Amino acid sequence: MISHFQVVNGADPDRGTRTLRAAVDSPSHTVLVVDDDAAIRFLCRVNLELDGWAVREAEAIEQARETLAATPVDIVLLDVHVGADSGLDFITELRERHPGIPVVLLTGSVGSPRLDGVDADAVISKPFTLDQLTGTLGKLVLRAAPEAG
């Protein structure tokens, strides 16, 4: 039996496998999703993996630091508020320690004066569409690719 989700996403009913075309060229790019909300991390992980991304998760800034120290990452998707920590403060640290990595900020407060002058490559407001998520990350990682080489 095949589900509606599998049909919509290109599953082959005879083989029970999905045949999605990845929007990102192989080998897959790696995104670090930094958000204290497990549901947001899960939503990002599932949809980005279906789009061909390798996904790493961090529920806290300290965990994000550890992941960045141990794993090559092509782009960071960062919430403004990560538990008691500030994603805005973490952007400064990211720019100093990992200057070539694009940073996309997730926020529920777009248009806030607090975001003026923030050094993010892009801002995605919550709630967001999957096209906003995959499109923004894809454009930024492709734009940053020549700089990495």
C-alpha cells in the first residue's frame, strides 16, 4: 500500500521507493539547523533530506559549536532565540570562526528593529513555506560555492 505522501513525492508503487530529484547537486550539501524547538528541527530535517541535503541538528548554541568544530558544514540555519541563548550573538561568533559559511536566520519577528543591521545572509520568517526554506538555502549555498573553492 502506498500513501498519499509517497504518491505526491514520487514514490514508485511497485517498488515502494521514492524517486525524488534532488534540487541540490550531488554530493549533497550539509546544513546545520540550530533551533531549540524539536518540531522545527524535525520539519527542516525531513524536508531538506528529501531535497538532497545532509542535515545536522543542534538544540543549543553550545551543541552548534561542537558540531561546527567536528563536521564540515556548508550553511547554518539559525533561530533568533535558541533556548536562553541569542542566535543574534552567535552570528558574530560564526562570522569570526567560520567566515565563509552562509547564515540564514529563522525568526518570528521579521521587521523588528532588533533585526536591523544583523549580519545574516538571509532571514526566513516563521511560519515559512518549504519552498522558502529549500529555495533560500539552495541559492545561498550555490552562491557561496565559488568562494569555497
